[in-house]
Amino acid sequence: MLFPPQSPMETFITTMSVRTLSCAAPFVLSDYSFLRAAITPDNLPTTLNTKLIRHLQDVVARGIFAEARAVYDGKKNLYSSVKLNLGPTDTATFDVPAPDRPARGDRPPKLYAIKIALVNTIGTELLHRFVEGKQSEDDRIKTALQALNIVIKMAPSLLYPTKGRSFFTPASINIDCIDGY
């Protein structure tokens, strides 16, 4: 398809502002632990899984998570900036009571079994080399990027309402409205 040539008078420049949700995020050049969390039963909603992992870190196994808290993706993956002391096999199982349902009368609280196992150690030096253009992408790079993505998403997902990959912050106006990202 051919278009007729434009004269200099027909040239228009349109400007627009573009707002992006990005910023520089420095991270420590160290190794991170990639852990698998298996919660029994395995058909629980993501919000309950997150509450159970949070209760595990805050109450049940506070000593193991004392040095650094792990971030959780809501399904099966946990990432920690330090190696957790899970014993000689790098695996531990915990009975975690439901945080929202305390014991009633003679009925004990409902317990959920959470098994945490070390899967791998993620080195961030490869990620630095990848960002500098000195390393090609591979599975180790993807795992490191996934871990950083979960770290970035963890705080907003605990503070604000979420739906899928979006979180909603309160708007700064006097009506009940929220911004989604």
C-alpha cells in the first residue's frame, strides 16, 4: 500500500506524558535460598496460604526466621536472604494453627501441616552479569528474576487489597476509590 507524500505543513508532532511503574532497586550481591513450601491440604486459597506462612514466621517458628523473614509467592515458593536452619536434611515440617480461628471451648484449633525444604541456592552474581549484558539468559537467571519479582510484590500484597497480579492503594481523594497497579 502506498501513501501520498506529506508536505512539511502536514507534519504534526503529538506529545504525551507516559507514567511508568519502575524504579532502581539495588539488591545485595549474595546468595539467596530457594525453598519449597508444601501446605496440607494443598487446595487452600492463596490468601490463607499467605496467612499461614506469615503465622509460621511470626509465631510458630520465630527462631528459624529470626535473622531474616522469607518472602512467599502464595503457592509453593519461598525465598530467603539467609540460609534457614532446617536441620541436617534442610527440611522441616511444622503444625501451624489457623491464625483466624482460635480454639473454641474443648475443640483445639485446626492445624495445617507445612513442610519447608531447601530446593536450591540462587547466586545473584549471574544476575548482575546478565543485567550488564555479559551473560545470556538461562534457567538460573529466570529463577533469580522470579525471586526478585516476589520480593518486590510481597510488601504491597500484605498491605493492600490484591486481585491477581494487581494491588490497590487507597486514593488520596475524599471518595471511596482505589488506584490499581
